[in-house]
Amino acid sequence: MKFYRYLYVGDGVKNPQRVKWKLKRHAGVQVYVIALAPSPDQLEIYHSAYLKQKYYRHHPPIIIGIAASYEEAVDLIVKITQECVEALGNCNLKEYLKQKAKKNSDME
């Protein structure tokens, strides 16, 4: 698994480091992840069990956020979209996330 540097974590996720560790090792963890869509779509929500498939071992998604429930994942996407609209004035989430990572890495 690949994780976004500034990972969004829902309030229901108690130990994000442990969840990341389990996701990387394809261990059993019951969370929803928000990932960059490989298609022209913006973001996708997956249940973590879906990522155990062999395809995702060879084509790992870039995970933007982790949530305890589907509703919490939707709330995180709403939060990302609001930040994007405030920063760019549009809803190009992929571009916003790329610029946010670049901007913050330039500051360090």
C-alpha cells in the first residue's frame, strides 16, 4: 500500500499507525479507505477487505484517507472537497492533493 503523506483520518479510527501497518500487510482490519481513482474519477471508497485481492498486491492504490465507517469516509471526502474549493475554487481533488503535498514538502 502507498499512503498519502498528509493522510486524512476519521475520528472513529482509534490507532491510525496500527491500521496502516495492517493494511500494508493485508491483515484483517475493518475500515474504509479513500484512494485516488486510477480512472478519470477523483476518489474512490473501498472496504479494506476489498484490498486483500491479489490485484491490489501488484497494483497498490494511493490511500488518501482512512475511516471507521462508510459514512465517515463520505464525510472525509466532503472535508477534502471543501478544502479544495477554498484553495483552488474548483473540485479537482487530484490536483489539489498533489499541490498540497508539493507545497508542504517545499516548506520543510
